[in-house]
Amino acid sequence: MFFRTLLHALLSKFGPKLGHFDVARTNFVTLPTDQDILRHMNNGVYLSIMDVARFDMLHRTGVWAIFKQRGWYPVVVSETISFRKSLTVGQKFTVESRILGFDEKAVYVEQRFVRPDADGVLEIYAHGYIRGRFLKRTGGIVTIDELLGAIGVAPDNVSVPEWLLEWAGAAAAAPTRAPAPSIWN
């Protein structure tokens, strides 16, 4: 994954520039090292590829440069993915990524793994959602107000679906400074 990340970091410099809330499209090919014993892309690889695609999106929107200048970096708080069809070795696919919106602490991103069907229409193979936050290298969390102040106000059509906000609450882990004992019931 390291070399794939480096490749896409280079390619993102030459890719089309995007607005902060545009859909970013990042192209990939399923590699032999992506496969599991059942000869399709391992489910954990999907999450790693989602990371690479978000990194590409941050570069092409210019947000990465803003983060670098301010000493900020993104972290995933929670993520979920659903699978529809398998990707096999050698298949080309695209990850479509877009910012859905914000809550009081985090940004939500939708990502889709797509390939053309027999008629050339893009078909969803898997789709996932992440809830991310931004941290300061000097310590602390970047607030959504700070984030929007740096990148600009979000358009009116940017909103997080209610079900995703409910999922985020239900899936939340304990804060890092709170106790989190591993107790099985």
C-alpha cells in the first residue's frame, strides 16, 4: 500500500483540480497483493484504498496544502463499508469520494467503488462512509469552525443524512482519555 500511496501522491499533482465539495474520482487497478484466498479483493484493502483516494481528494482540492501550512492532519474516527460485487485481480475501478457534510466535531465523506457495466454505465461495487476529524500537530482538535474558516463556507447542499449521524453516535468509541476496559458480557 505504501508504493500505491506514493504513486497516487505523485499522480494527484497532475490530476484535475477540484472544488472542496466536488466529487473526486481516483483510478486504481486490483493488484495480486490485494487478493485474499477467495481470489477477490480483501475487505481490509478496500479501507486502505479509501485512505489513498481521500488523500488524492485532499491534494486535488488544495486542502492538503492548507493543512500542511497550518500543521493539521486528518484522522479517521469511524468508518463503515458495504459490499455489492467483488473486484478481482487486474480489474480497473474508480473510487468516487465526496464530502457529505459536518456535525459539530467531524466531517463525513462518502466513497464509492465503481466500474462500468456492460453498457458503460458506472455501477457501484462497494460504498463506504467515514467520519473524520482533524488534529493539530501542536496538540488539540481542529474545530469545524476553524476548518470552514480555512477552506471556505460549505454550500447549502452539503448535509449529512440523519441515519449517518445516528450511526456515528452508535459506533463512537470512548474518548482517548476515558476508561475503555475490554469486558465481554
